[in-house]
Amino acid sequence: MERVYIEWEDAYEGTPGWQSLESAINDTKKPMICKTVGYVVSENEDSIVITSTQNEECVMSPLHIPLGMIRKIKRYK
């Protein structure tokens, strides 16, 4: 499997509980930038799926990242 380094913007949840629409609009923060290293399980025009652990038949906790959230990807051979 191909190894990759990906920098991507994660979604975040605002303040929990009921709040006014104005408060929700103003509850903006800078995106959380995540840095992940893993092995490509699959890839298509919408997303990439990577894992950090695998064996011959299984992968552990596959991470699905929409391509629109990716800021940078570096591929290793």
C-alpha cells in the first residue's frame, strides 16, 4: 500500500445546546488543521481512505477524508 502524509481541515461542532441564530453565525473559529500519516486503502474523485494499521486481510480504523478538506498531500513510494 502507498504511504501518504496528509494535512486536512477537520470539521468542528460549535457550542453545544440551544443558542440564537446570531450566536451560531458568530461562533466561527479557524479550522482545525490535522496532520495524518497512513496507508492508502482506497481513493476516488470524492475522498481518500487511509489506515495506520493493517494485516493481510484487514485494516484498523479506516479514516475517510473528503478531498475538499485536504490542504496538502505528500505521497511516498
